[in-house]
Amino acid sequence: MSRVYNFSAGPAALPEAVLERARNEMLDYAGVGMSVMEMSHRSAAFIDIASRAETDLRELLAIPDDYKVLFLQGGATAQFAAVPLNLCAADSAAAYVDSGYWSGKAIAEAGRFCRATVAASSKDSGHTSVPPRSEWSLPKDASYLHITPNETIGGVAYDGIPEVDGLQLVADYSSSILAAPLDVSRFGVIYAGAQKNIGPAGLTLVIVRGDLLGRARKDTPASLDWTIAAEADSMYNTPPTFAWYLAGLVFRWLKDLGGLEAMAEINRRKAATLYGAIDASNFYASPVAKANRSWMNVPFTLADPALDKSFLDEAETRGLTNLKGHRSVGGMRASLYNAVSQEAVDALVAFMHDFERKHA
Ligand SMILES: *Cc1c(COP(=O)(O)O)cnc(C)c1O
């Protein structure tokens, strides 16, 4: 068996220890005589898996007791619709900060359900930074303010959680949740698709403060209604059981590693290694404003874009894979999610040095 260094933006690398454990439990989970995939979600064994995952996640993120944690399907994209449906009347306003591709998707979807207004945008500068807080205009009557703390495609991240003048803050944390400690109490709602930093695709986490439940519009589909999900312990219909189980294994892996402080230290060092290599060279460049550089997704360009294909091909022969930038921005992108090791980043940087020496 040989495993590559996988820099995929998502679905992304998972911790090897988690995959090994899942393999060991694949045919017979804990003596039950079947795989987790084959179990009823109402069985004692699965209820135990589900509640342990929630307990571990609550511990990792220090989620206050008045918040509900939901394990849903539909990806972050379903939550783009669920957020306005659960929080905003059809004739009411919701405010969005546009910091890139995924903000844009969230805004477009919200516009189908409420008056979605853009409080600030970095579009004019090509989404290479987060719009400065001093330039935001926040409508007082907005039902909530939505931000995307880490733009996965642009590699643009918030430098801290913004002050929002008493508005309910809603955040799409799909690509940076669990990368570092997070003050959940600053948010009304946090949501995240699993396939970047949590587990396999198919599971979506929603963390919602209890007092925000019970407000969904009458025409909200039951499958998108957080209150219905909360009352049913995320089992109103069949949840993504195997993805939930794997997420639980990832949470335990994070706890064993020392929690999110320890994870953040590892992530900080990985990012410093790669940005350091980019900045030290005239051959590679980062398009992102320094204060907003993401730890999780690192886009970079080569001095001569005609070399892009050779870069990707040669990287592939060294076992470094999924480095092609998103089709909308071009260049390269290395995603350094929690499961990507320092060793992987060191191998990438060593390759980048060799490639530069050969082609510069
Ligand atoms: C990947 C991603 C999405 C889309 O997630 P799906 O699960 O495919 O719906 C949305 N927002 C961000 C920030 C992402 O990284």
C-alpha cells in the first residue's frame, strides 16, 4: 500500500489513524456483528456512537449548553437555504459579507427566500482580502449577518471574529472549523459541511443557539427545519450514519492529539512553512493580503503560468496530489487541513525548491 500526500480542497485527507480504526471495525463494530453502515440509526450501538460524537465535539469546541448541535445532510449548500428559512421572514432583510466564491453562493441562495443585502464586498479587489470592518454597513433591521470565515477557493480568512453591533452572527465554517479553538458564544449559528475538516462528505454540522429555534417559516421543508431536527436529536429522518461515526472518530483523534490548542499550533507551523517558502522566492507568489492568509487553503502562482502543467505533473510523480487551483482562479492551491501532516508540507516545499531550481 502506498498513500500520497493529498492536498485536496475537499473531500479531503482524513487522519490515517481514523481510517485504520474504521477498517478494523468495518465488518464487526464492537462485537455487534455488523458494520456501522448496516446498523439501524435507532439501535443502541448507533445511539451510543452518535451521542459520543456530540459529547466529544462539545468538549473540543467548548460549546455552551444552550447551543444545539445538529448532524444533518445536504452540505453547506443546503444550509445556504436553511439559514434564511429558519431565521428570516420573507419580507425581512438579512445581511451578508461577500469575501469570495462561497459568500457569493450563500448570498444568491438567500436572495430566493428573503431580502439578502450585501453589507460589504471585496469583489473590486478580486476577493484577495476580507473587506475591512470599518467599511461594512450593517442594516439595523437585519435578521442576521452572515460571514464566511474561511473562503476555501480564494484562500482568504478572517483575522478574528468581527464585532457586529448586536446582530446575530451566522458563519459558514466549512473549511476551517476545528482548525483552532473558536469562541462559539459569539455566534448565533455556525455550520459546516464535513468533507474538509470533519469527516467524509454527506454530513453537515449545525451549531445553533437554542433561542434561535422555533422561528422557521411555515413553508420551511421539514428536512431543513433546525427545530424539527433538534427535537428529534438529528434523527427526524435517517441521518448519514457512517459519516457521523467517522466524524466521531476524527473528534476522538483530535482529543487524543491534545485538542484544538494543539491542533492550532500544528496548523500554524504548517502554514508558516508553506507561506515562508512562497515569500522567500521570486518564483512563487501568493495573491492574498497577508492579514487574511488562510491556514487551511493556500493558493499560489508560478512566475510563468506556462509552467503550471509541468509543476502539477512533476508533483504528481513525487506523490504530491490535488494541487491544481480552482478553475475560477487558476494557479495552484494546497489545502492544509487538520489531517495533512507537517511531513506532507515539508515534502511539498522540498519539491517546490527543486522545481524552481530546475525551471527558474
Ligand atoms: C466546500 C464549501 C461549501 C460547499 O459545501 P457542500 O457540502 O458542497 O455544499 C460551502 N462553503 C464553504 C466555505 C466550503 O468550503
